Amino acid sequence: MWRYKPALPASNAASIVSLGEGMTPLIPARRLGQRLGAMSVWVKDEGLNPTGSFKARGLSCAVSMCAELGARKVAIPSAGNAAGAMAAYAAAAGLEAHIFMPRDVPHANFIECAAAGAKVTLVGGLISDCARIVNERKAAEGWFDVSTLKEPFRIEGKKTMGYEVAEQLGWELPDAIFYPCGGGVGLIGMWKAFDEMETLGWIGPRRPKMIAVQAEGCAPIVRAFESGAAHSEFFPNARTLASGLRVPKALGDFLVLDAVRKSGGACIAVRDDDMLDAGVALAADEGIFPAPEGGACVAALSQLLASGFLKSDERVVIFNTGSGLKYLEAYGSRFPRG
């Protein structure tokens, strides 16, 4: 992603901490499109990033800036994948990492953090409970808080997804982008990138319909969208096997809602069973084994095509934000070993 360094905040090349993140493939999904009745579908496979998810982008940028600005200790509340990314990049930078995750995160997330030498605390609760602990302790502990949108750098790394989609499609944006929204920073970052690219003269004013996808068991942004609200309300009893979507109140929810509405897009919630089935179907159709969050986007595409919201000739990009290999417990229900 550092091919876009002039558009990123790091000013000192020596401080950049990179593990090879970015420029993930944009893969034509012809069989999937044919089965769903869509002529032009691509999958942006973020599961091929270091640490197996799109979170590598934001944490590469954030940890690089911590190194440049002299921070020595970093802390993060995470539903799983952001923690794994921060542990890896902090290790590469020689920083002390403190991670707070819900106790029931996928086991892969816990192991990758511990293996990278991070100090891991498992919390009985949700990511919001983890965030509260970081906020209460960071001043006394001397931690730089890398919570989503509480620092300005993670969004800068994630916006490169927007630059890449434009570059990979010949500087012509698709008609719709499906993005799984927990915190929603990737969608916010892409929306920012589109404005930057228009200012640079690389693209015109046309924007894709931004489709924010959530889980039925944790859909605060969908509820706000449907009610016409500018902000979401805390979603009680949040539950979904897609750990990245189990965010009961996103700090940047108003920015997601603004982008979706300005683009003429939609917010849609998907059942856990449907996202798993869609994830398996994507693997069988295209050889791409997605995180359940990516499966949720496939299921959402099916629903919006069936409803007529999207036409069969519209060009669609689906974001698979992580590797299915990090969610084997979730997919295990589909493949019992007997």
C-alpha cells in the first residue's frame, strides 16, 4: 500500500513499518455472478494481507506513525483481527503491545497475538467493554490508544483500498461496493479516498453505491439507516459469529451513514446462517475462502439483486475483509468431521 506514500501521513521513510500489505487481488467472480444473476462481480480479497485481514493496512500506517512520533507502548481494544495486526506490526517495530479482546474471539486471533509477544487480556464482554478498559488505563500506563477513529492514522491506511479499486479498474469506479461494517472505518476511508482522487484529477465525481453490511444479531447502523437517524444507538445483546461485525456502537457510525446516503446506497443485515452458506458458496464457486464478514457481503448481494435494488448489468465489487482460515470454529458447523 505504500505505493501511495505521498497520500499517507508518514514523512520519514525510515520509520515505515511494512510487512507487504496492500495491492490485494481484485478477482473476477464469474461463476458467482452467473449463479446470482449479475454480469460483473469482482471480489477484493483482503484475506491475502499479512495477518490475514484488511486490518494490516490500518495498523501498518498507525504503527509507522507511532514509530515516527516516538510512542513506545501501544494499546488496542479489538474484536480479533485488528489485535492480530497490531501485535505483528508492533513486533516488527519493536513496540510494546497491549491487547484487549473479548474472551470468545476466534482462537486464531488469540494465538497470533500471543505468538507475536503482545500482552493479551481476554475480557468477559464485547469490544465496547475492552475499549472502556483501554480508556481508563491508558493515561497511567503511558499507552498510545490505537482504538478505531480515536487516532488519525488507521483510516489513512484503510483508505488505500479505495485507491486500489480505482487503479485496478482503470480509474473507473464500480457501480456498487459491498463492505462489511463493524466499525465501518474501511468504508469511511474509501469514501475519503474517492474525494482525494477526484481532487487529484484521477477520477470524476461519480461515486459507487456504498452498501454497508451488518449481521442481524448486531445491526446498529442498519437500524439507524432504516429509521433515518444520523447516529446509531447502542445495540443490546449483540451477537454474531462474525466477530468483526460484533460492534454494538461504532464511533464513526455517522460517517458511514452519511457516505451510504450520499452515494444512494443501502445498509443491510444478514443472518449468520446465510453468511456462512454464502461463504461456502464463494469458496466453491471461485476458490476464495472468505471470512464470514465476506460471506455476509455475498448474501447481501443476492438479496439486493433479488429485490431489484441492483440491476444485473451493474458492476459490483465485494470486499472479503479476511481469510476464512481464521474462522474455522465458525465454519465447523458446516463441515462436521463425523
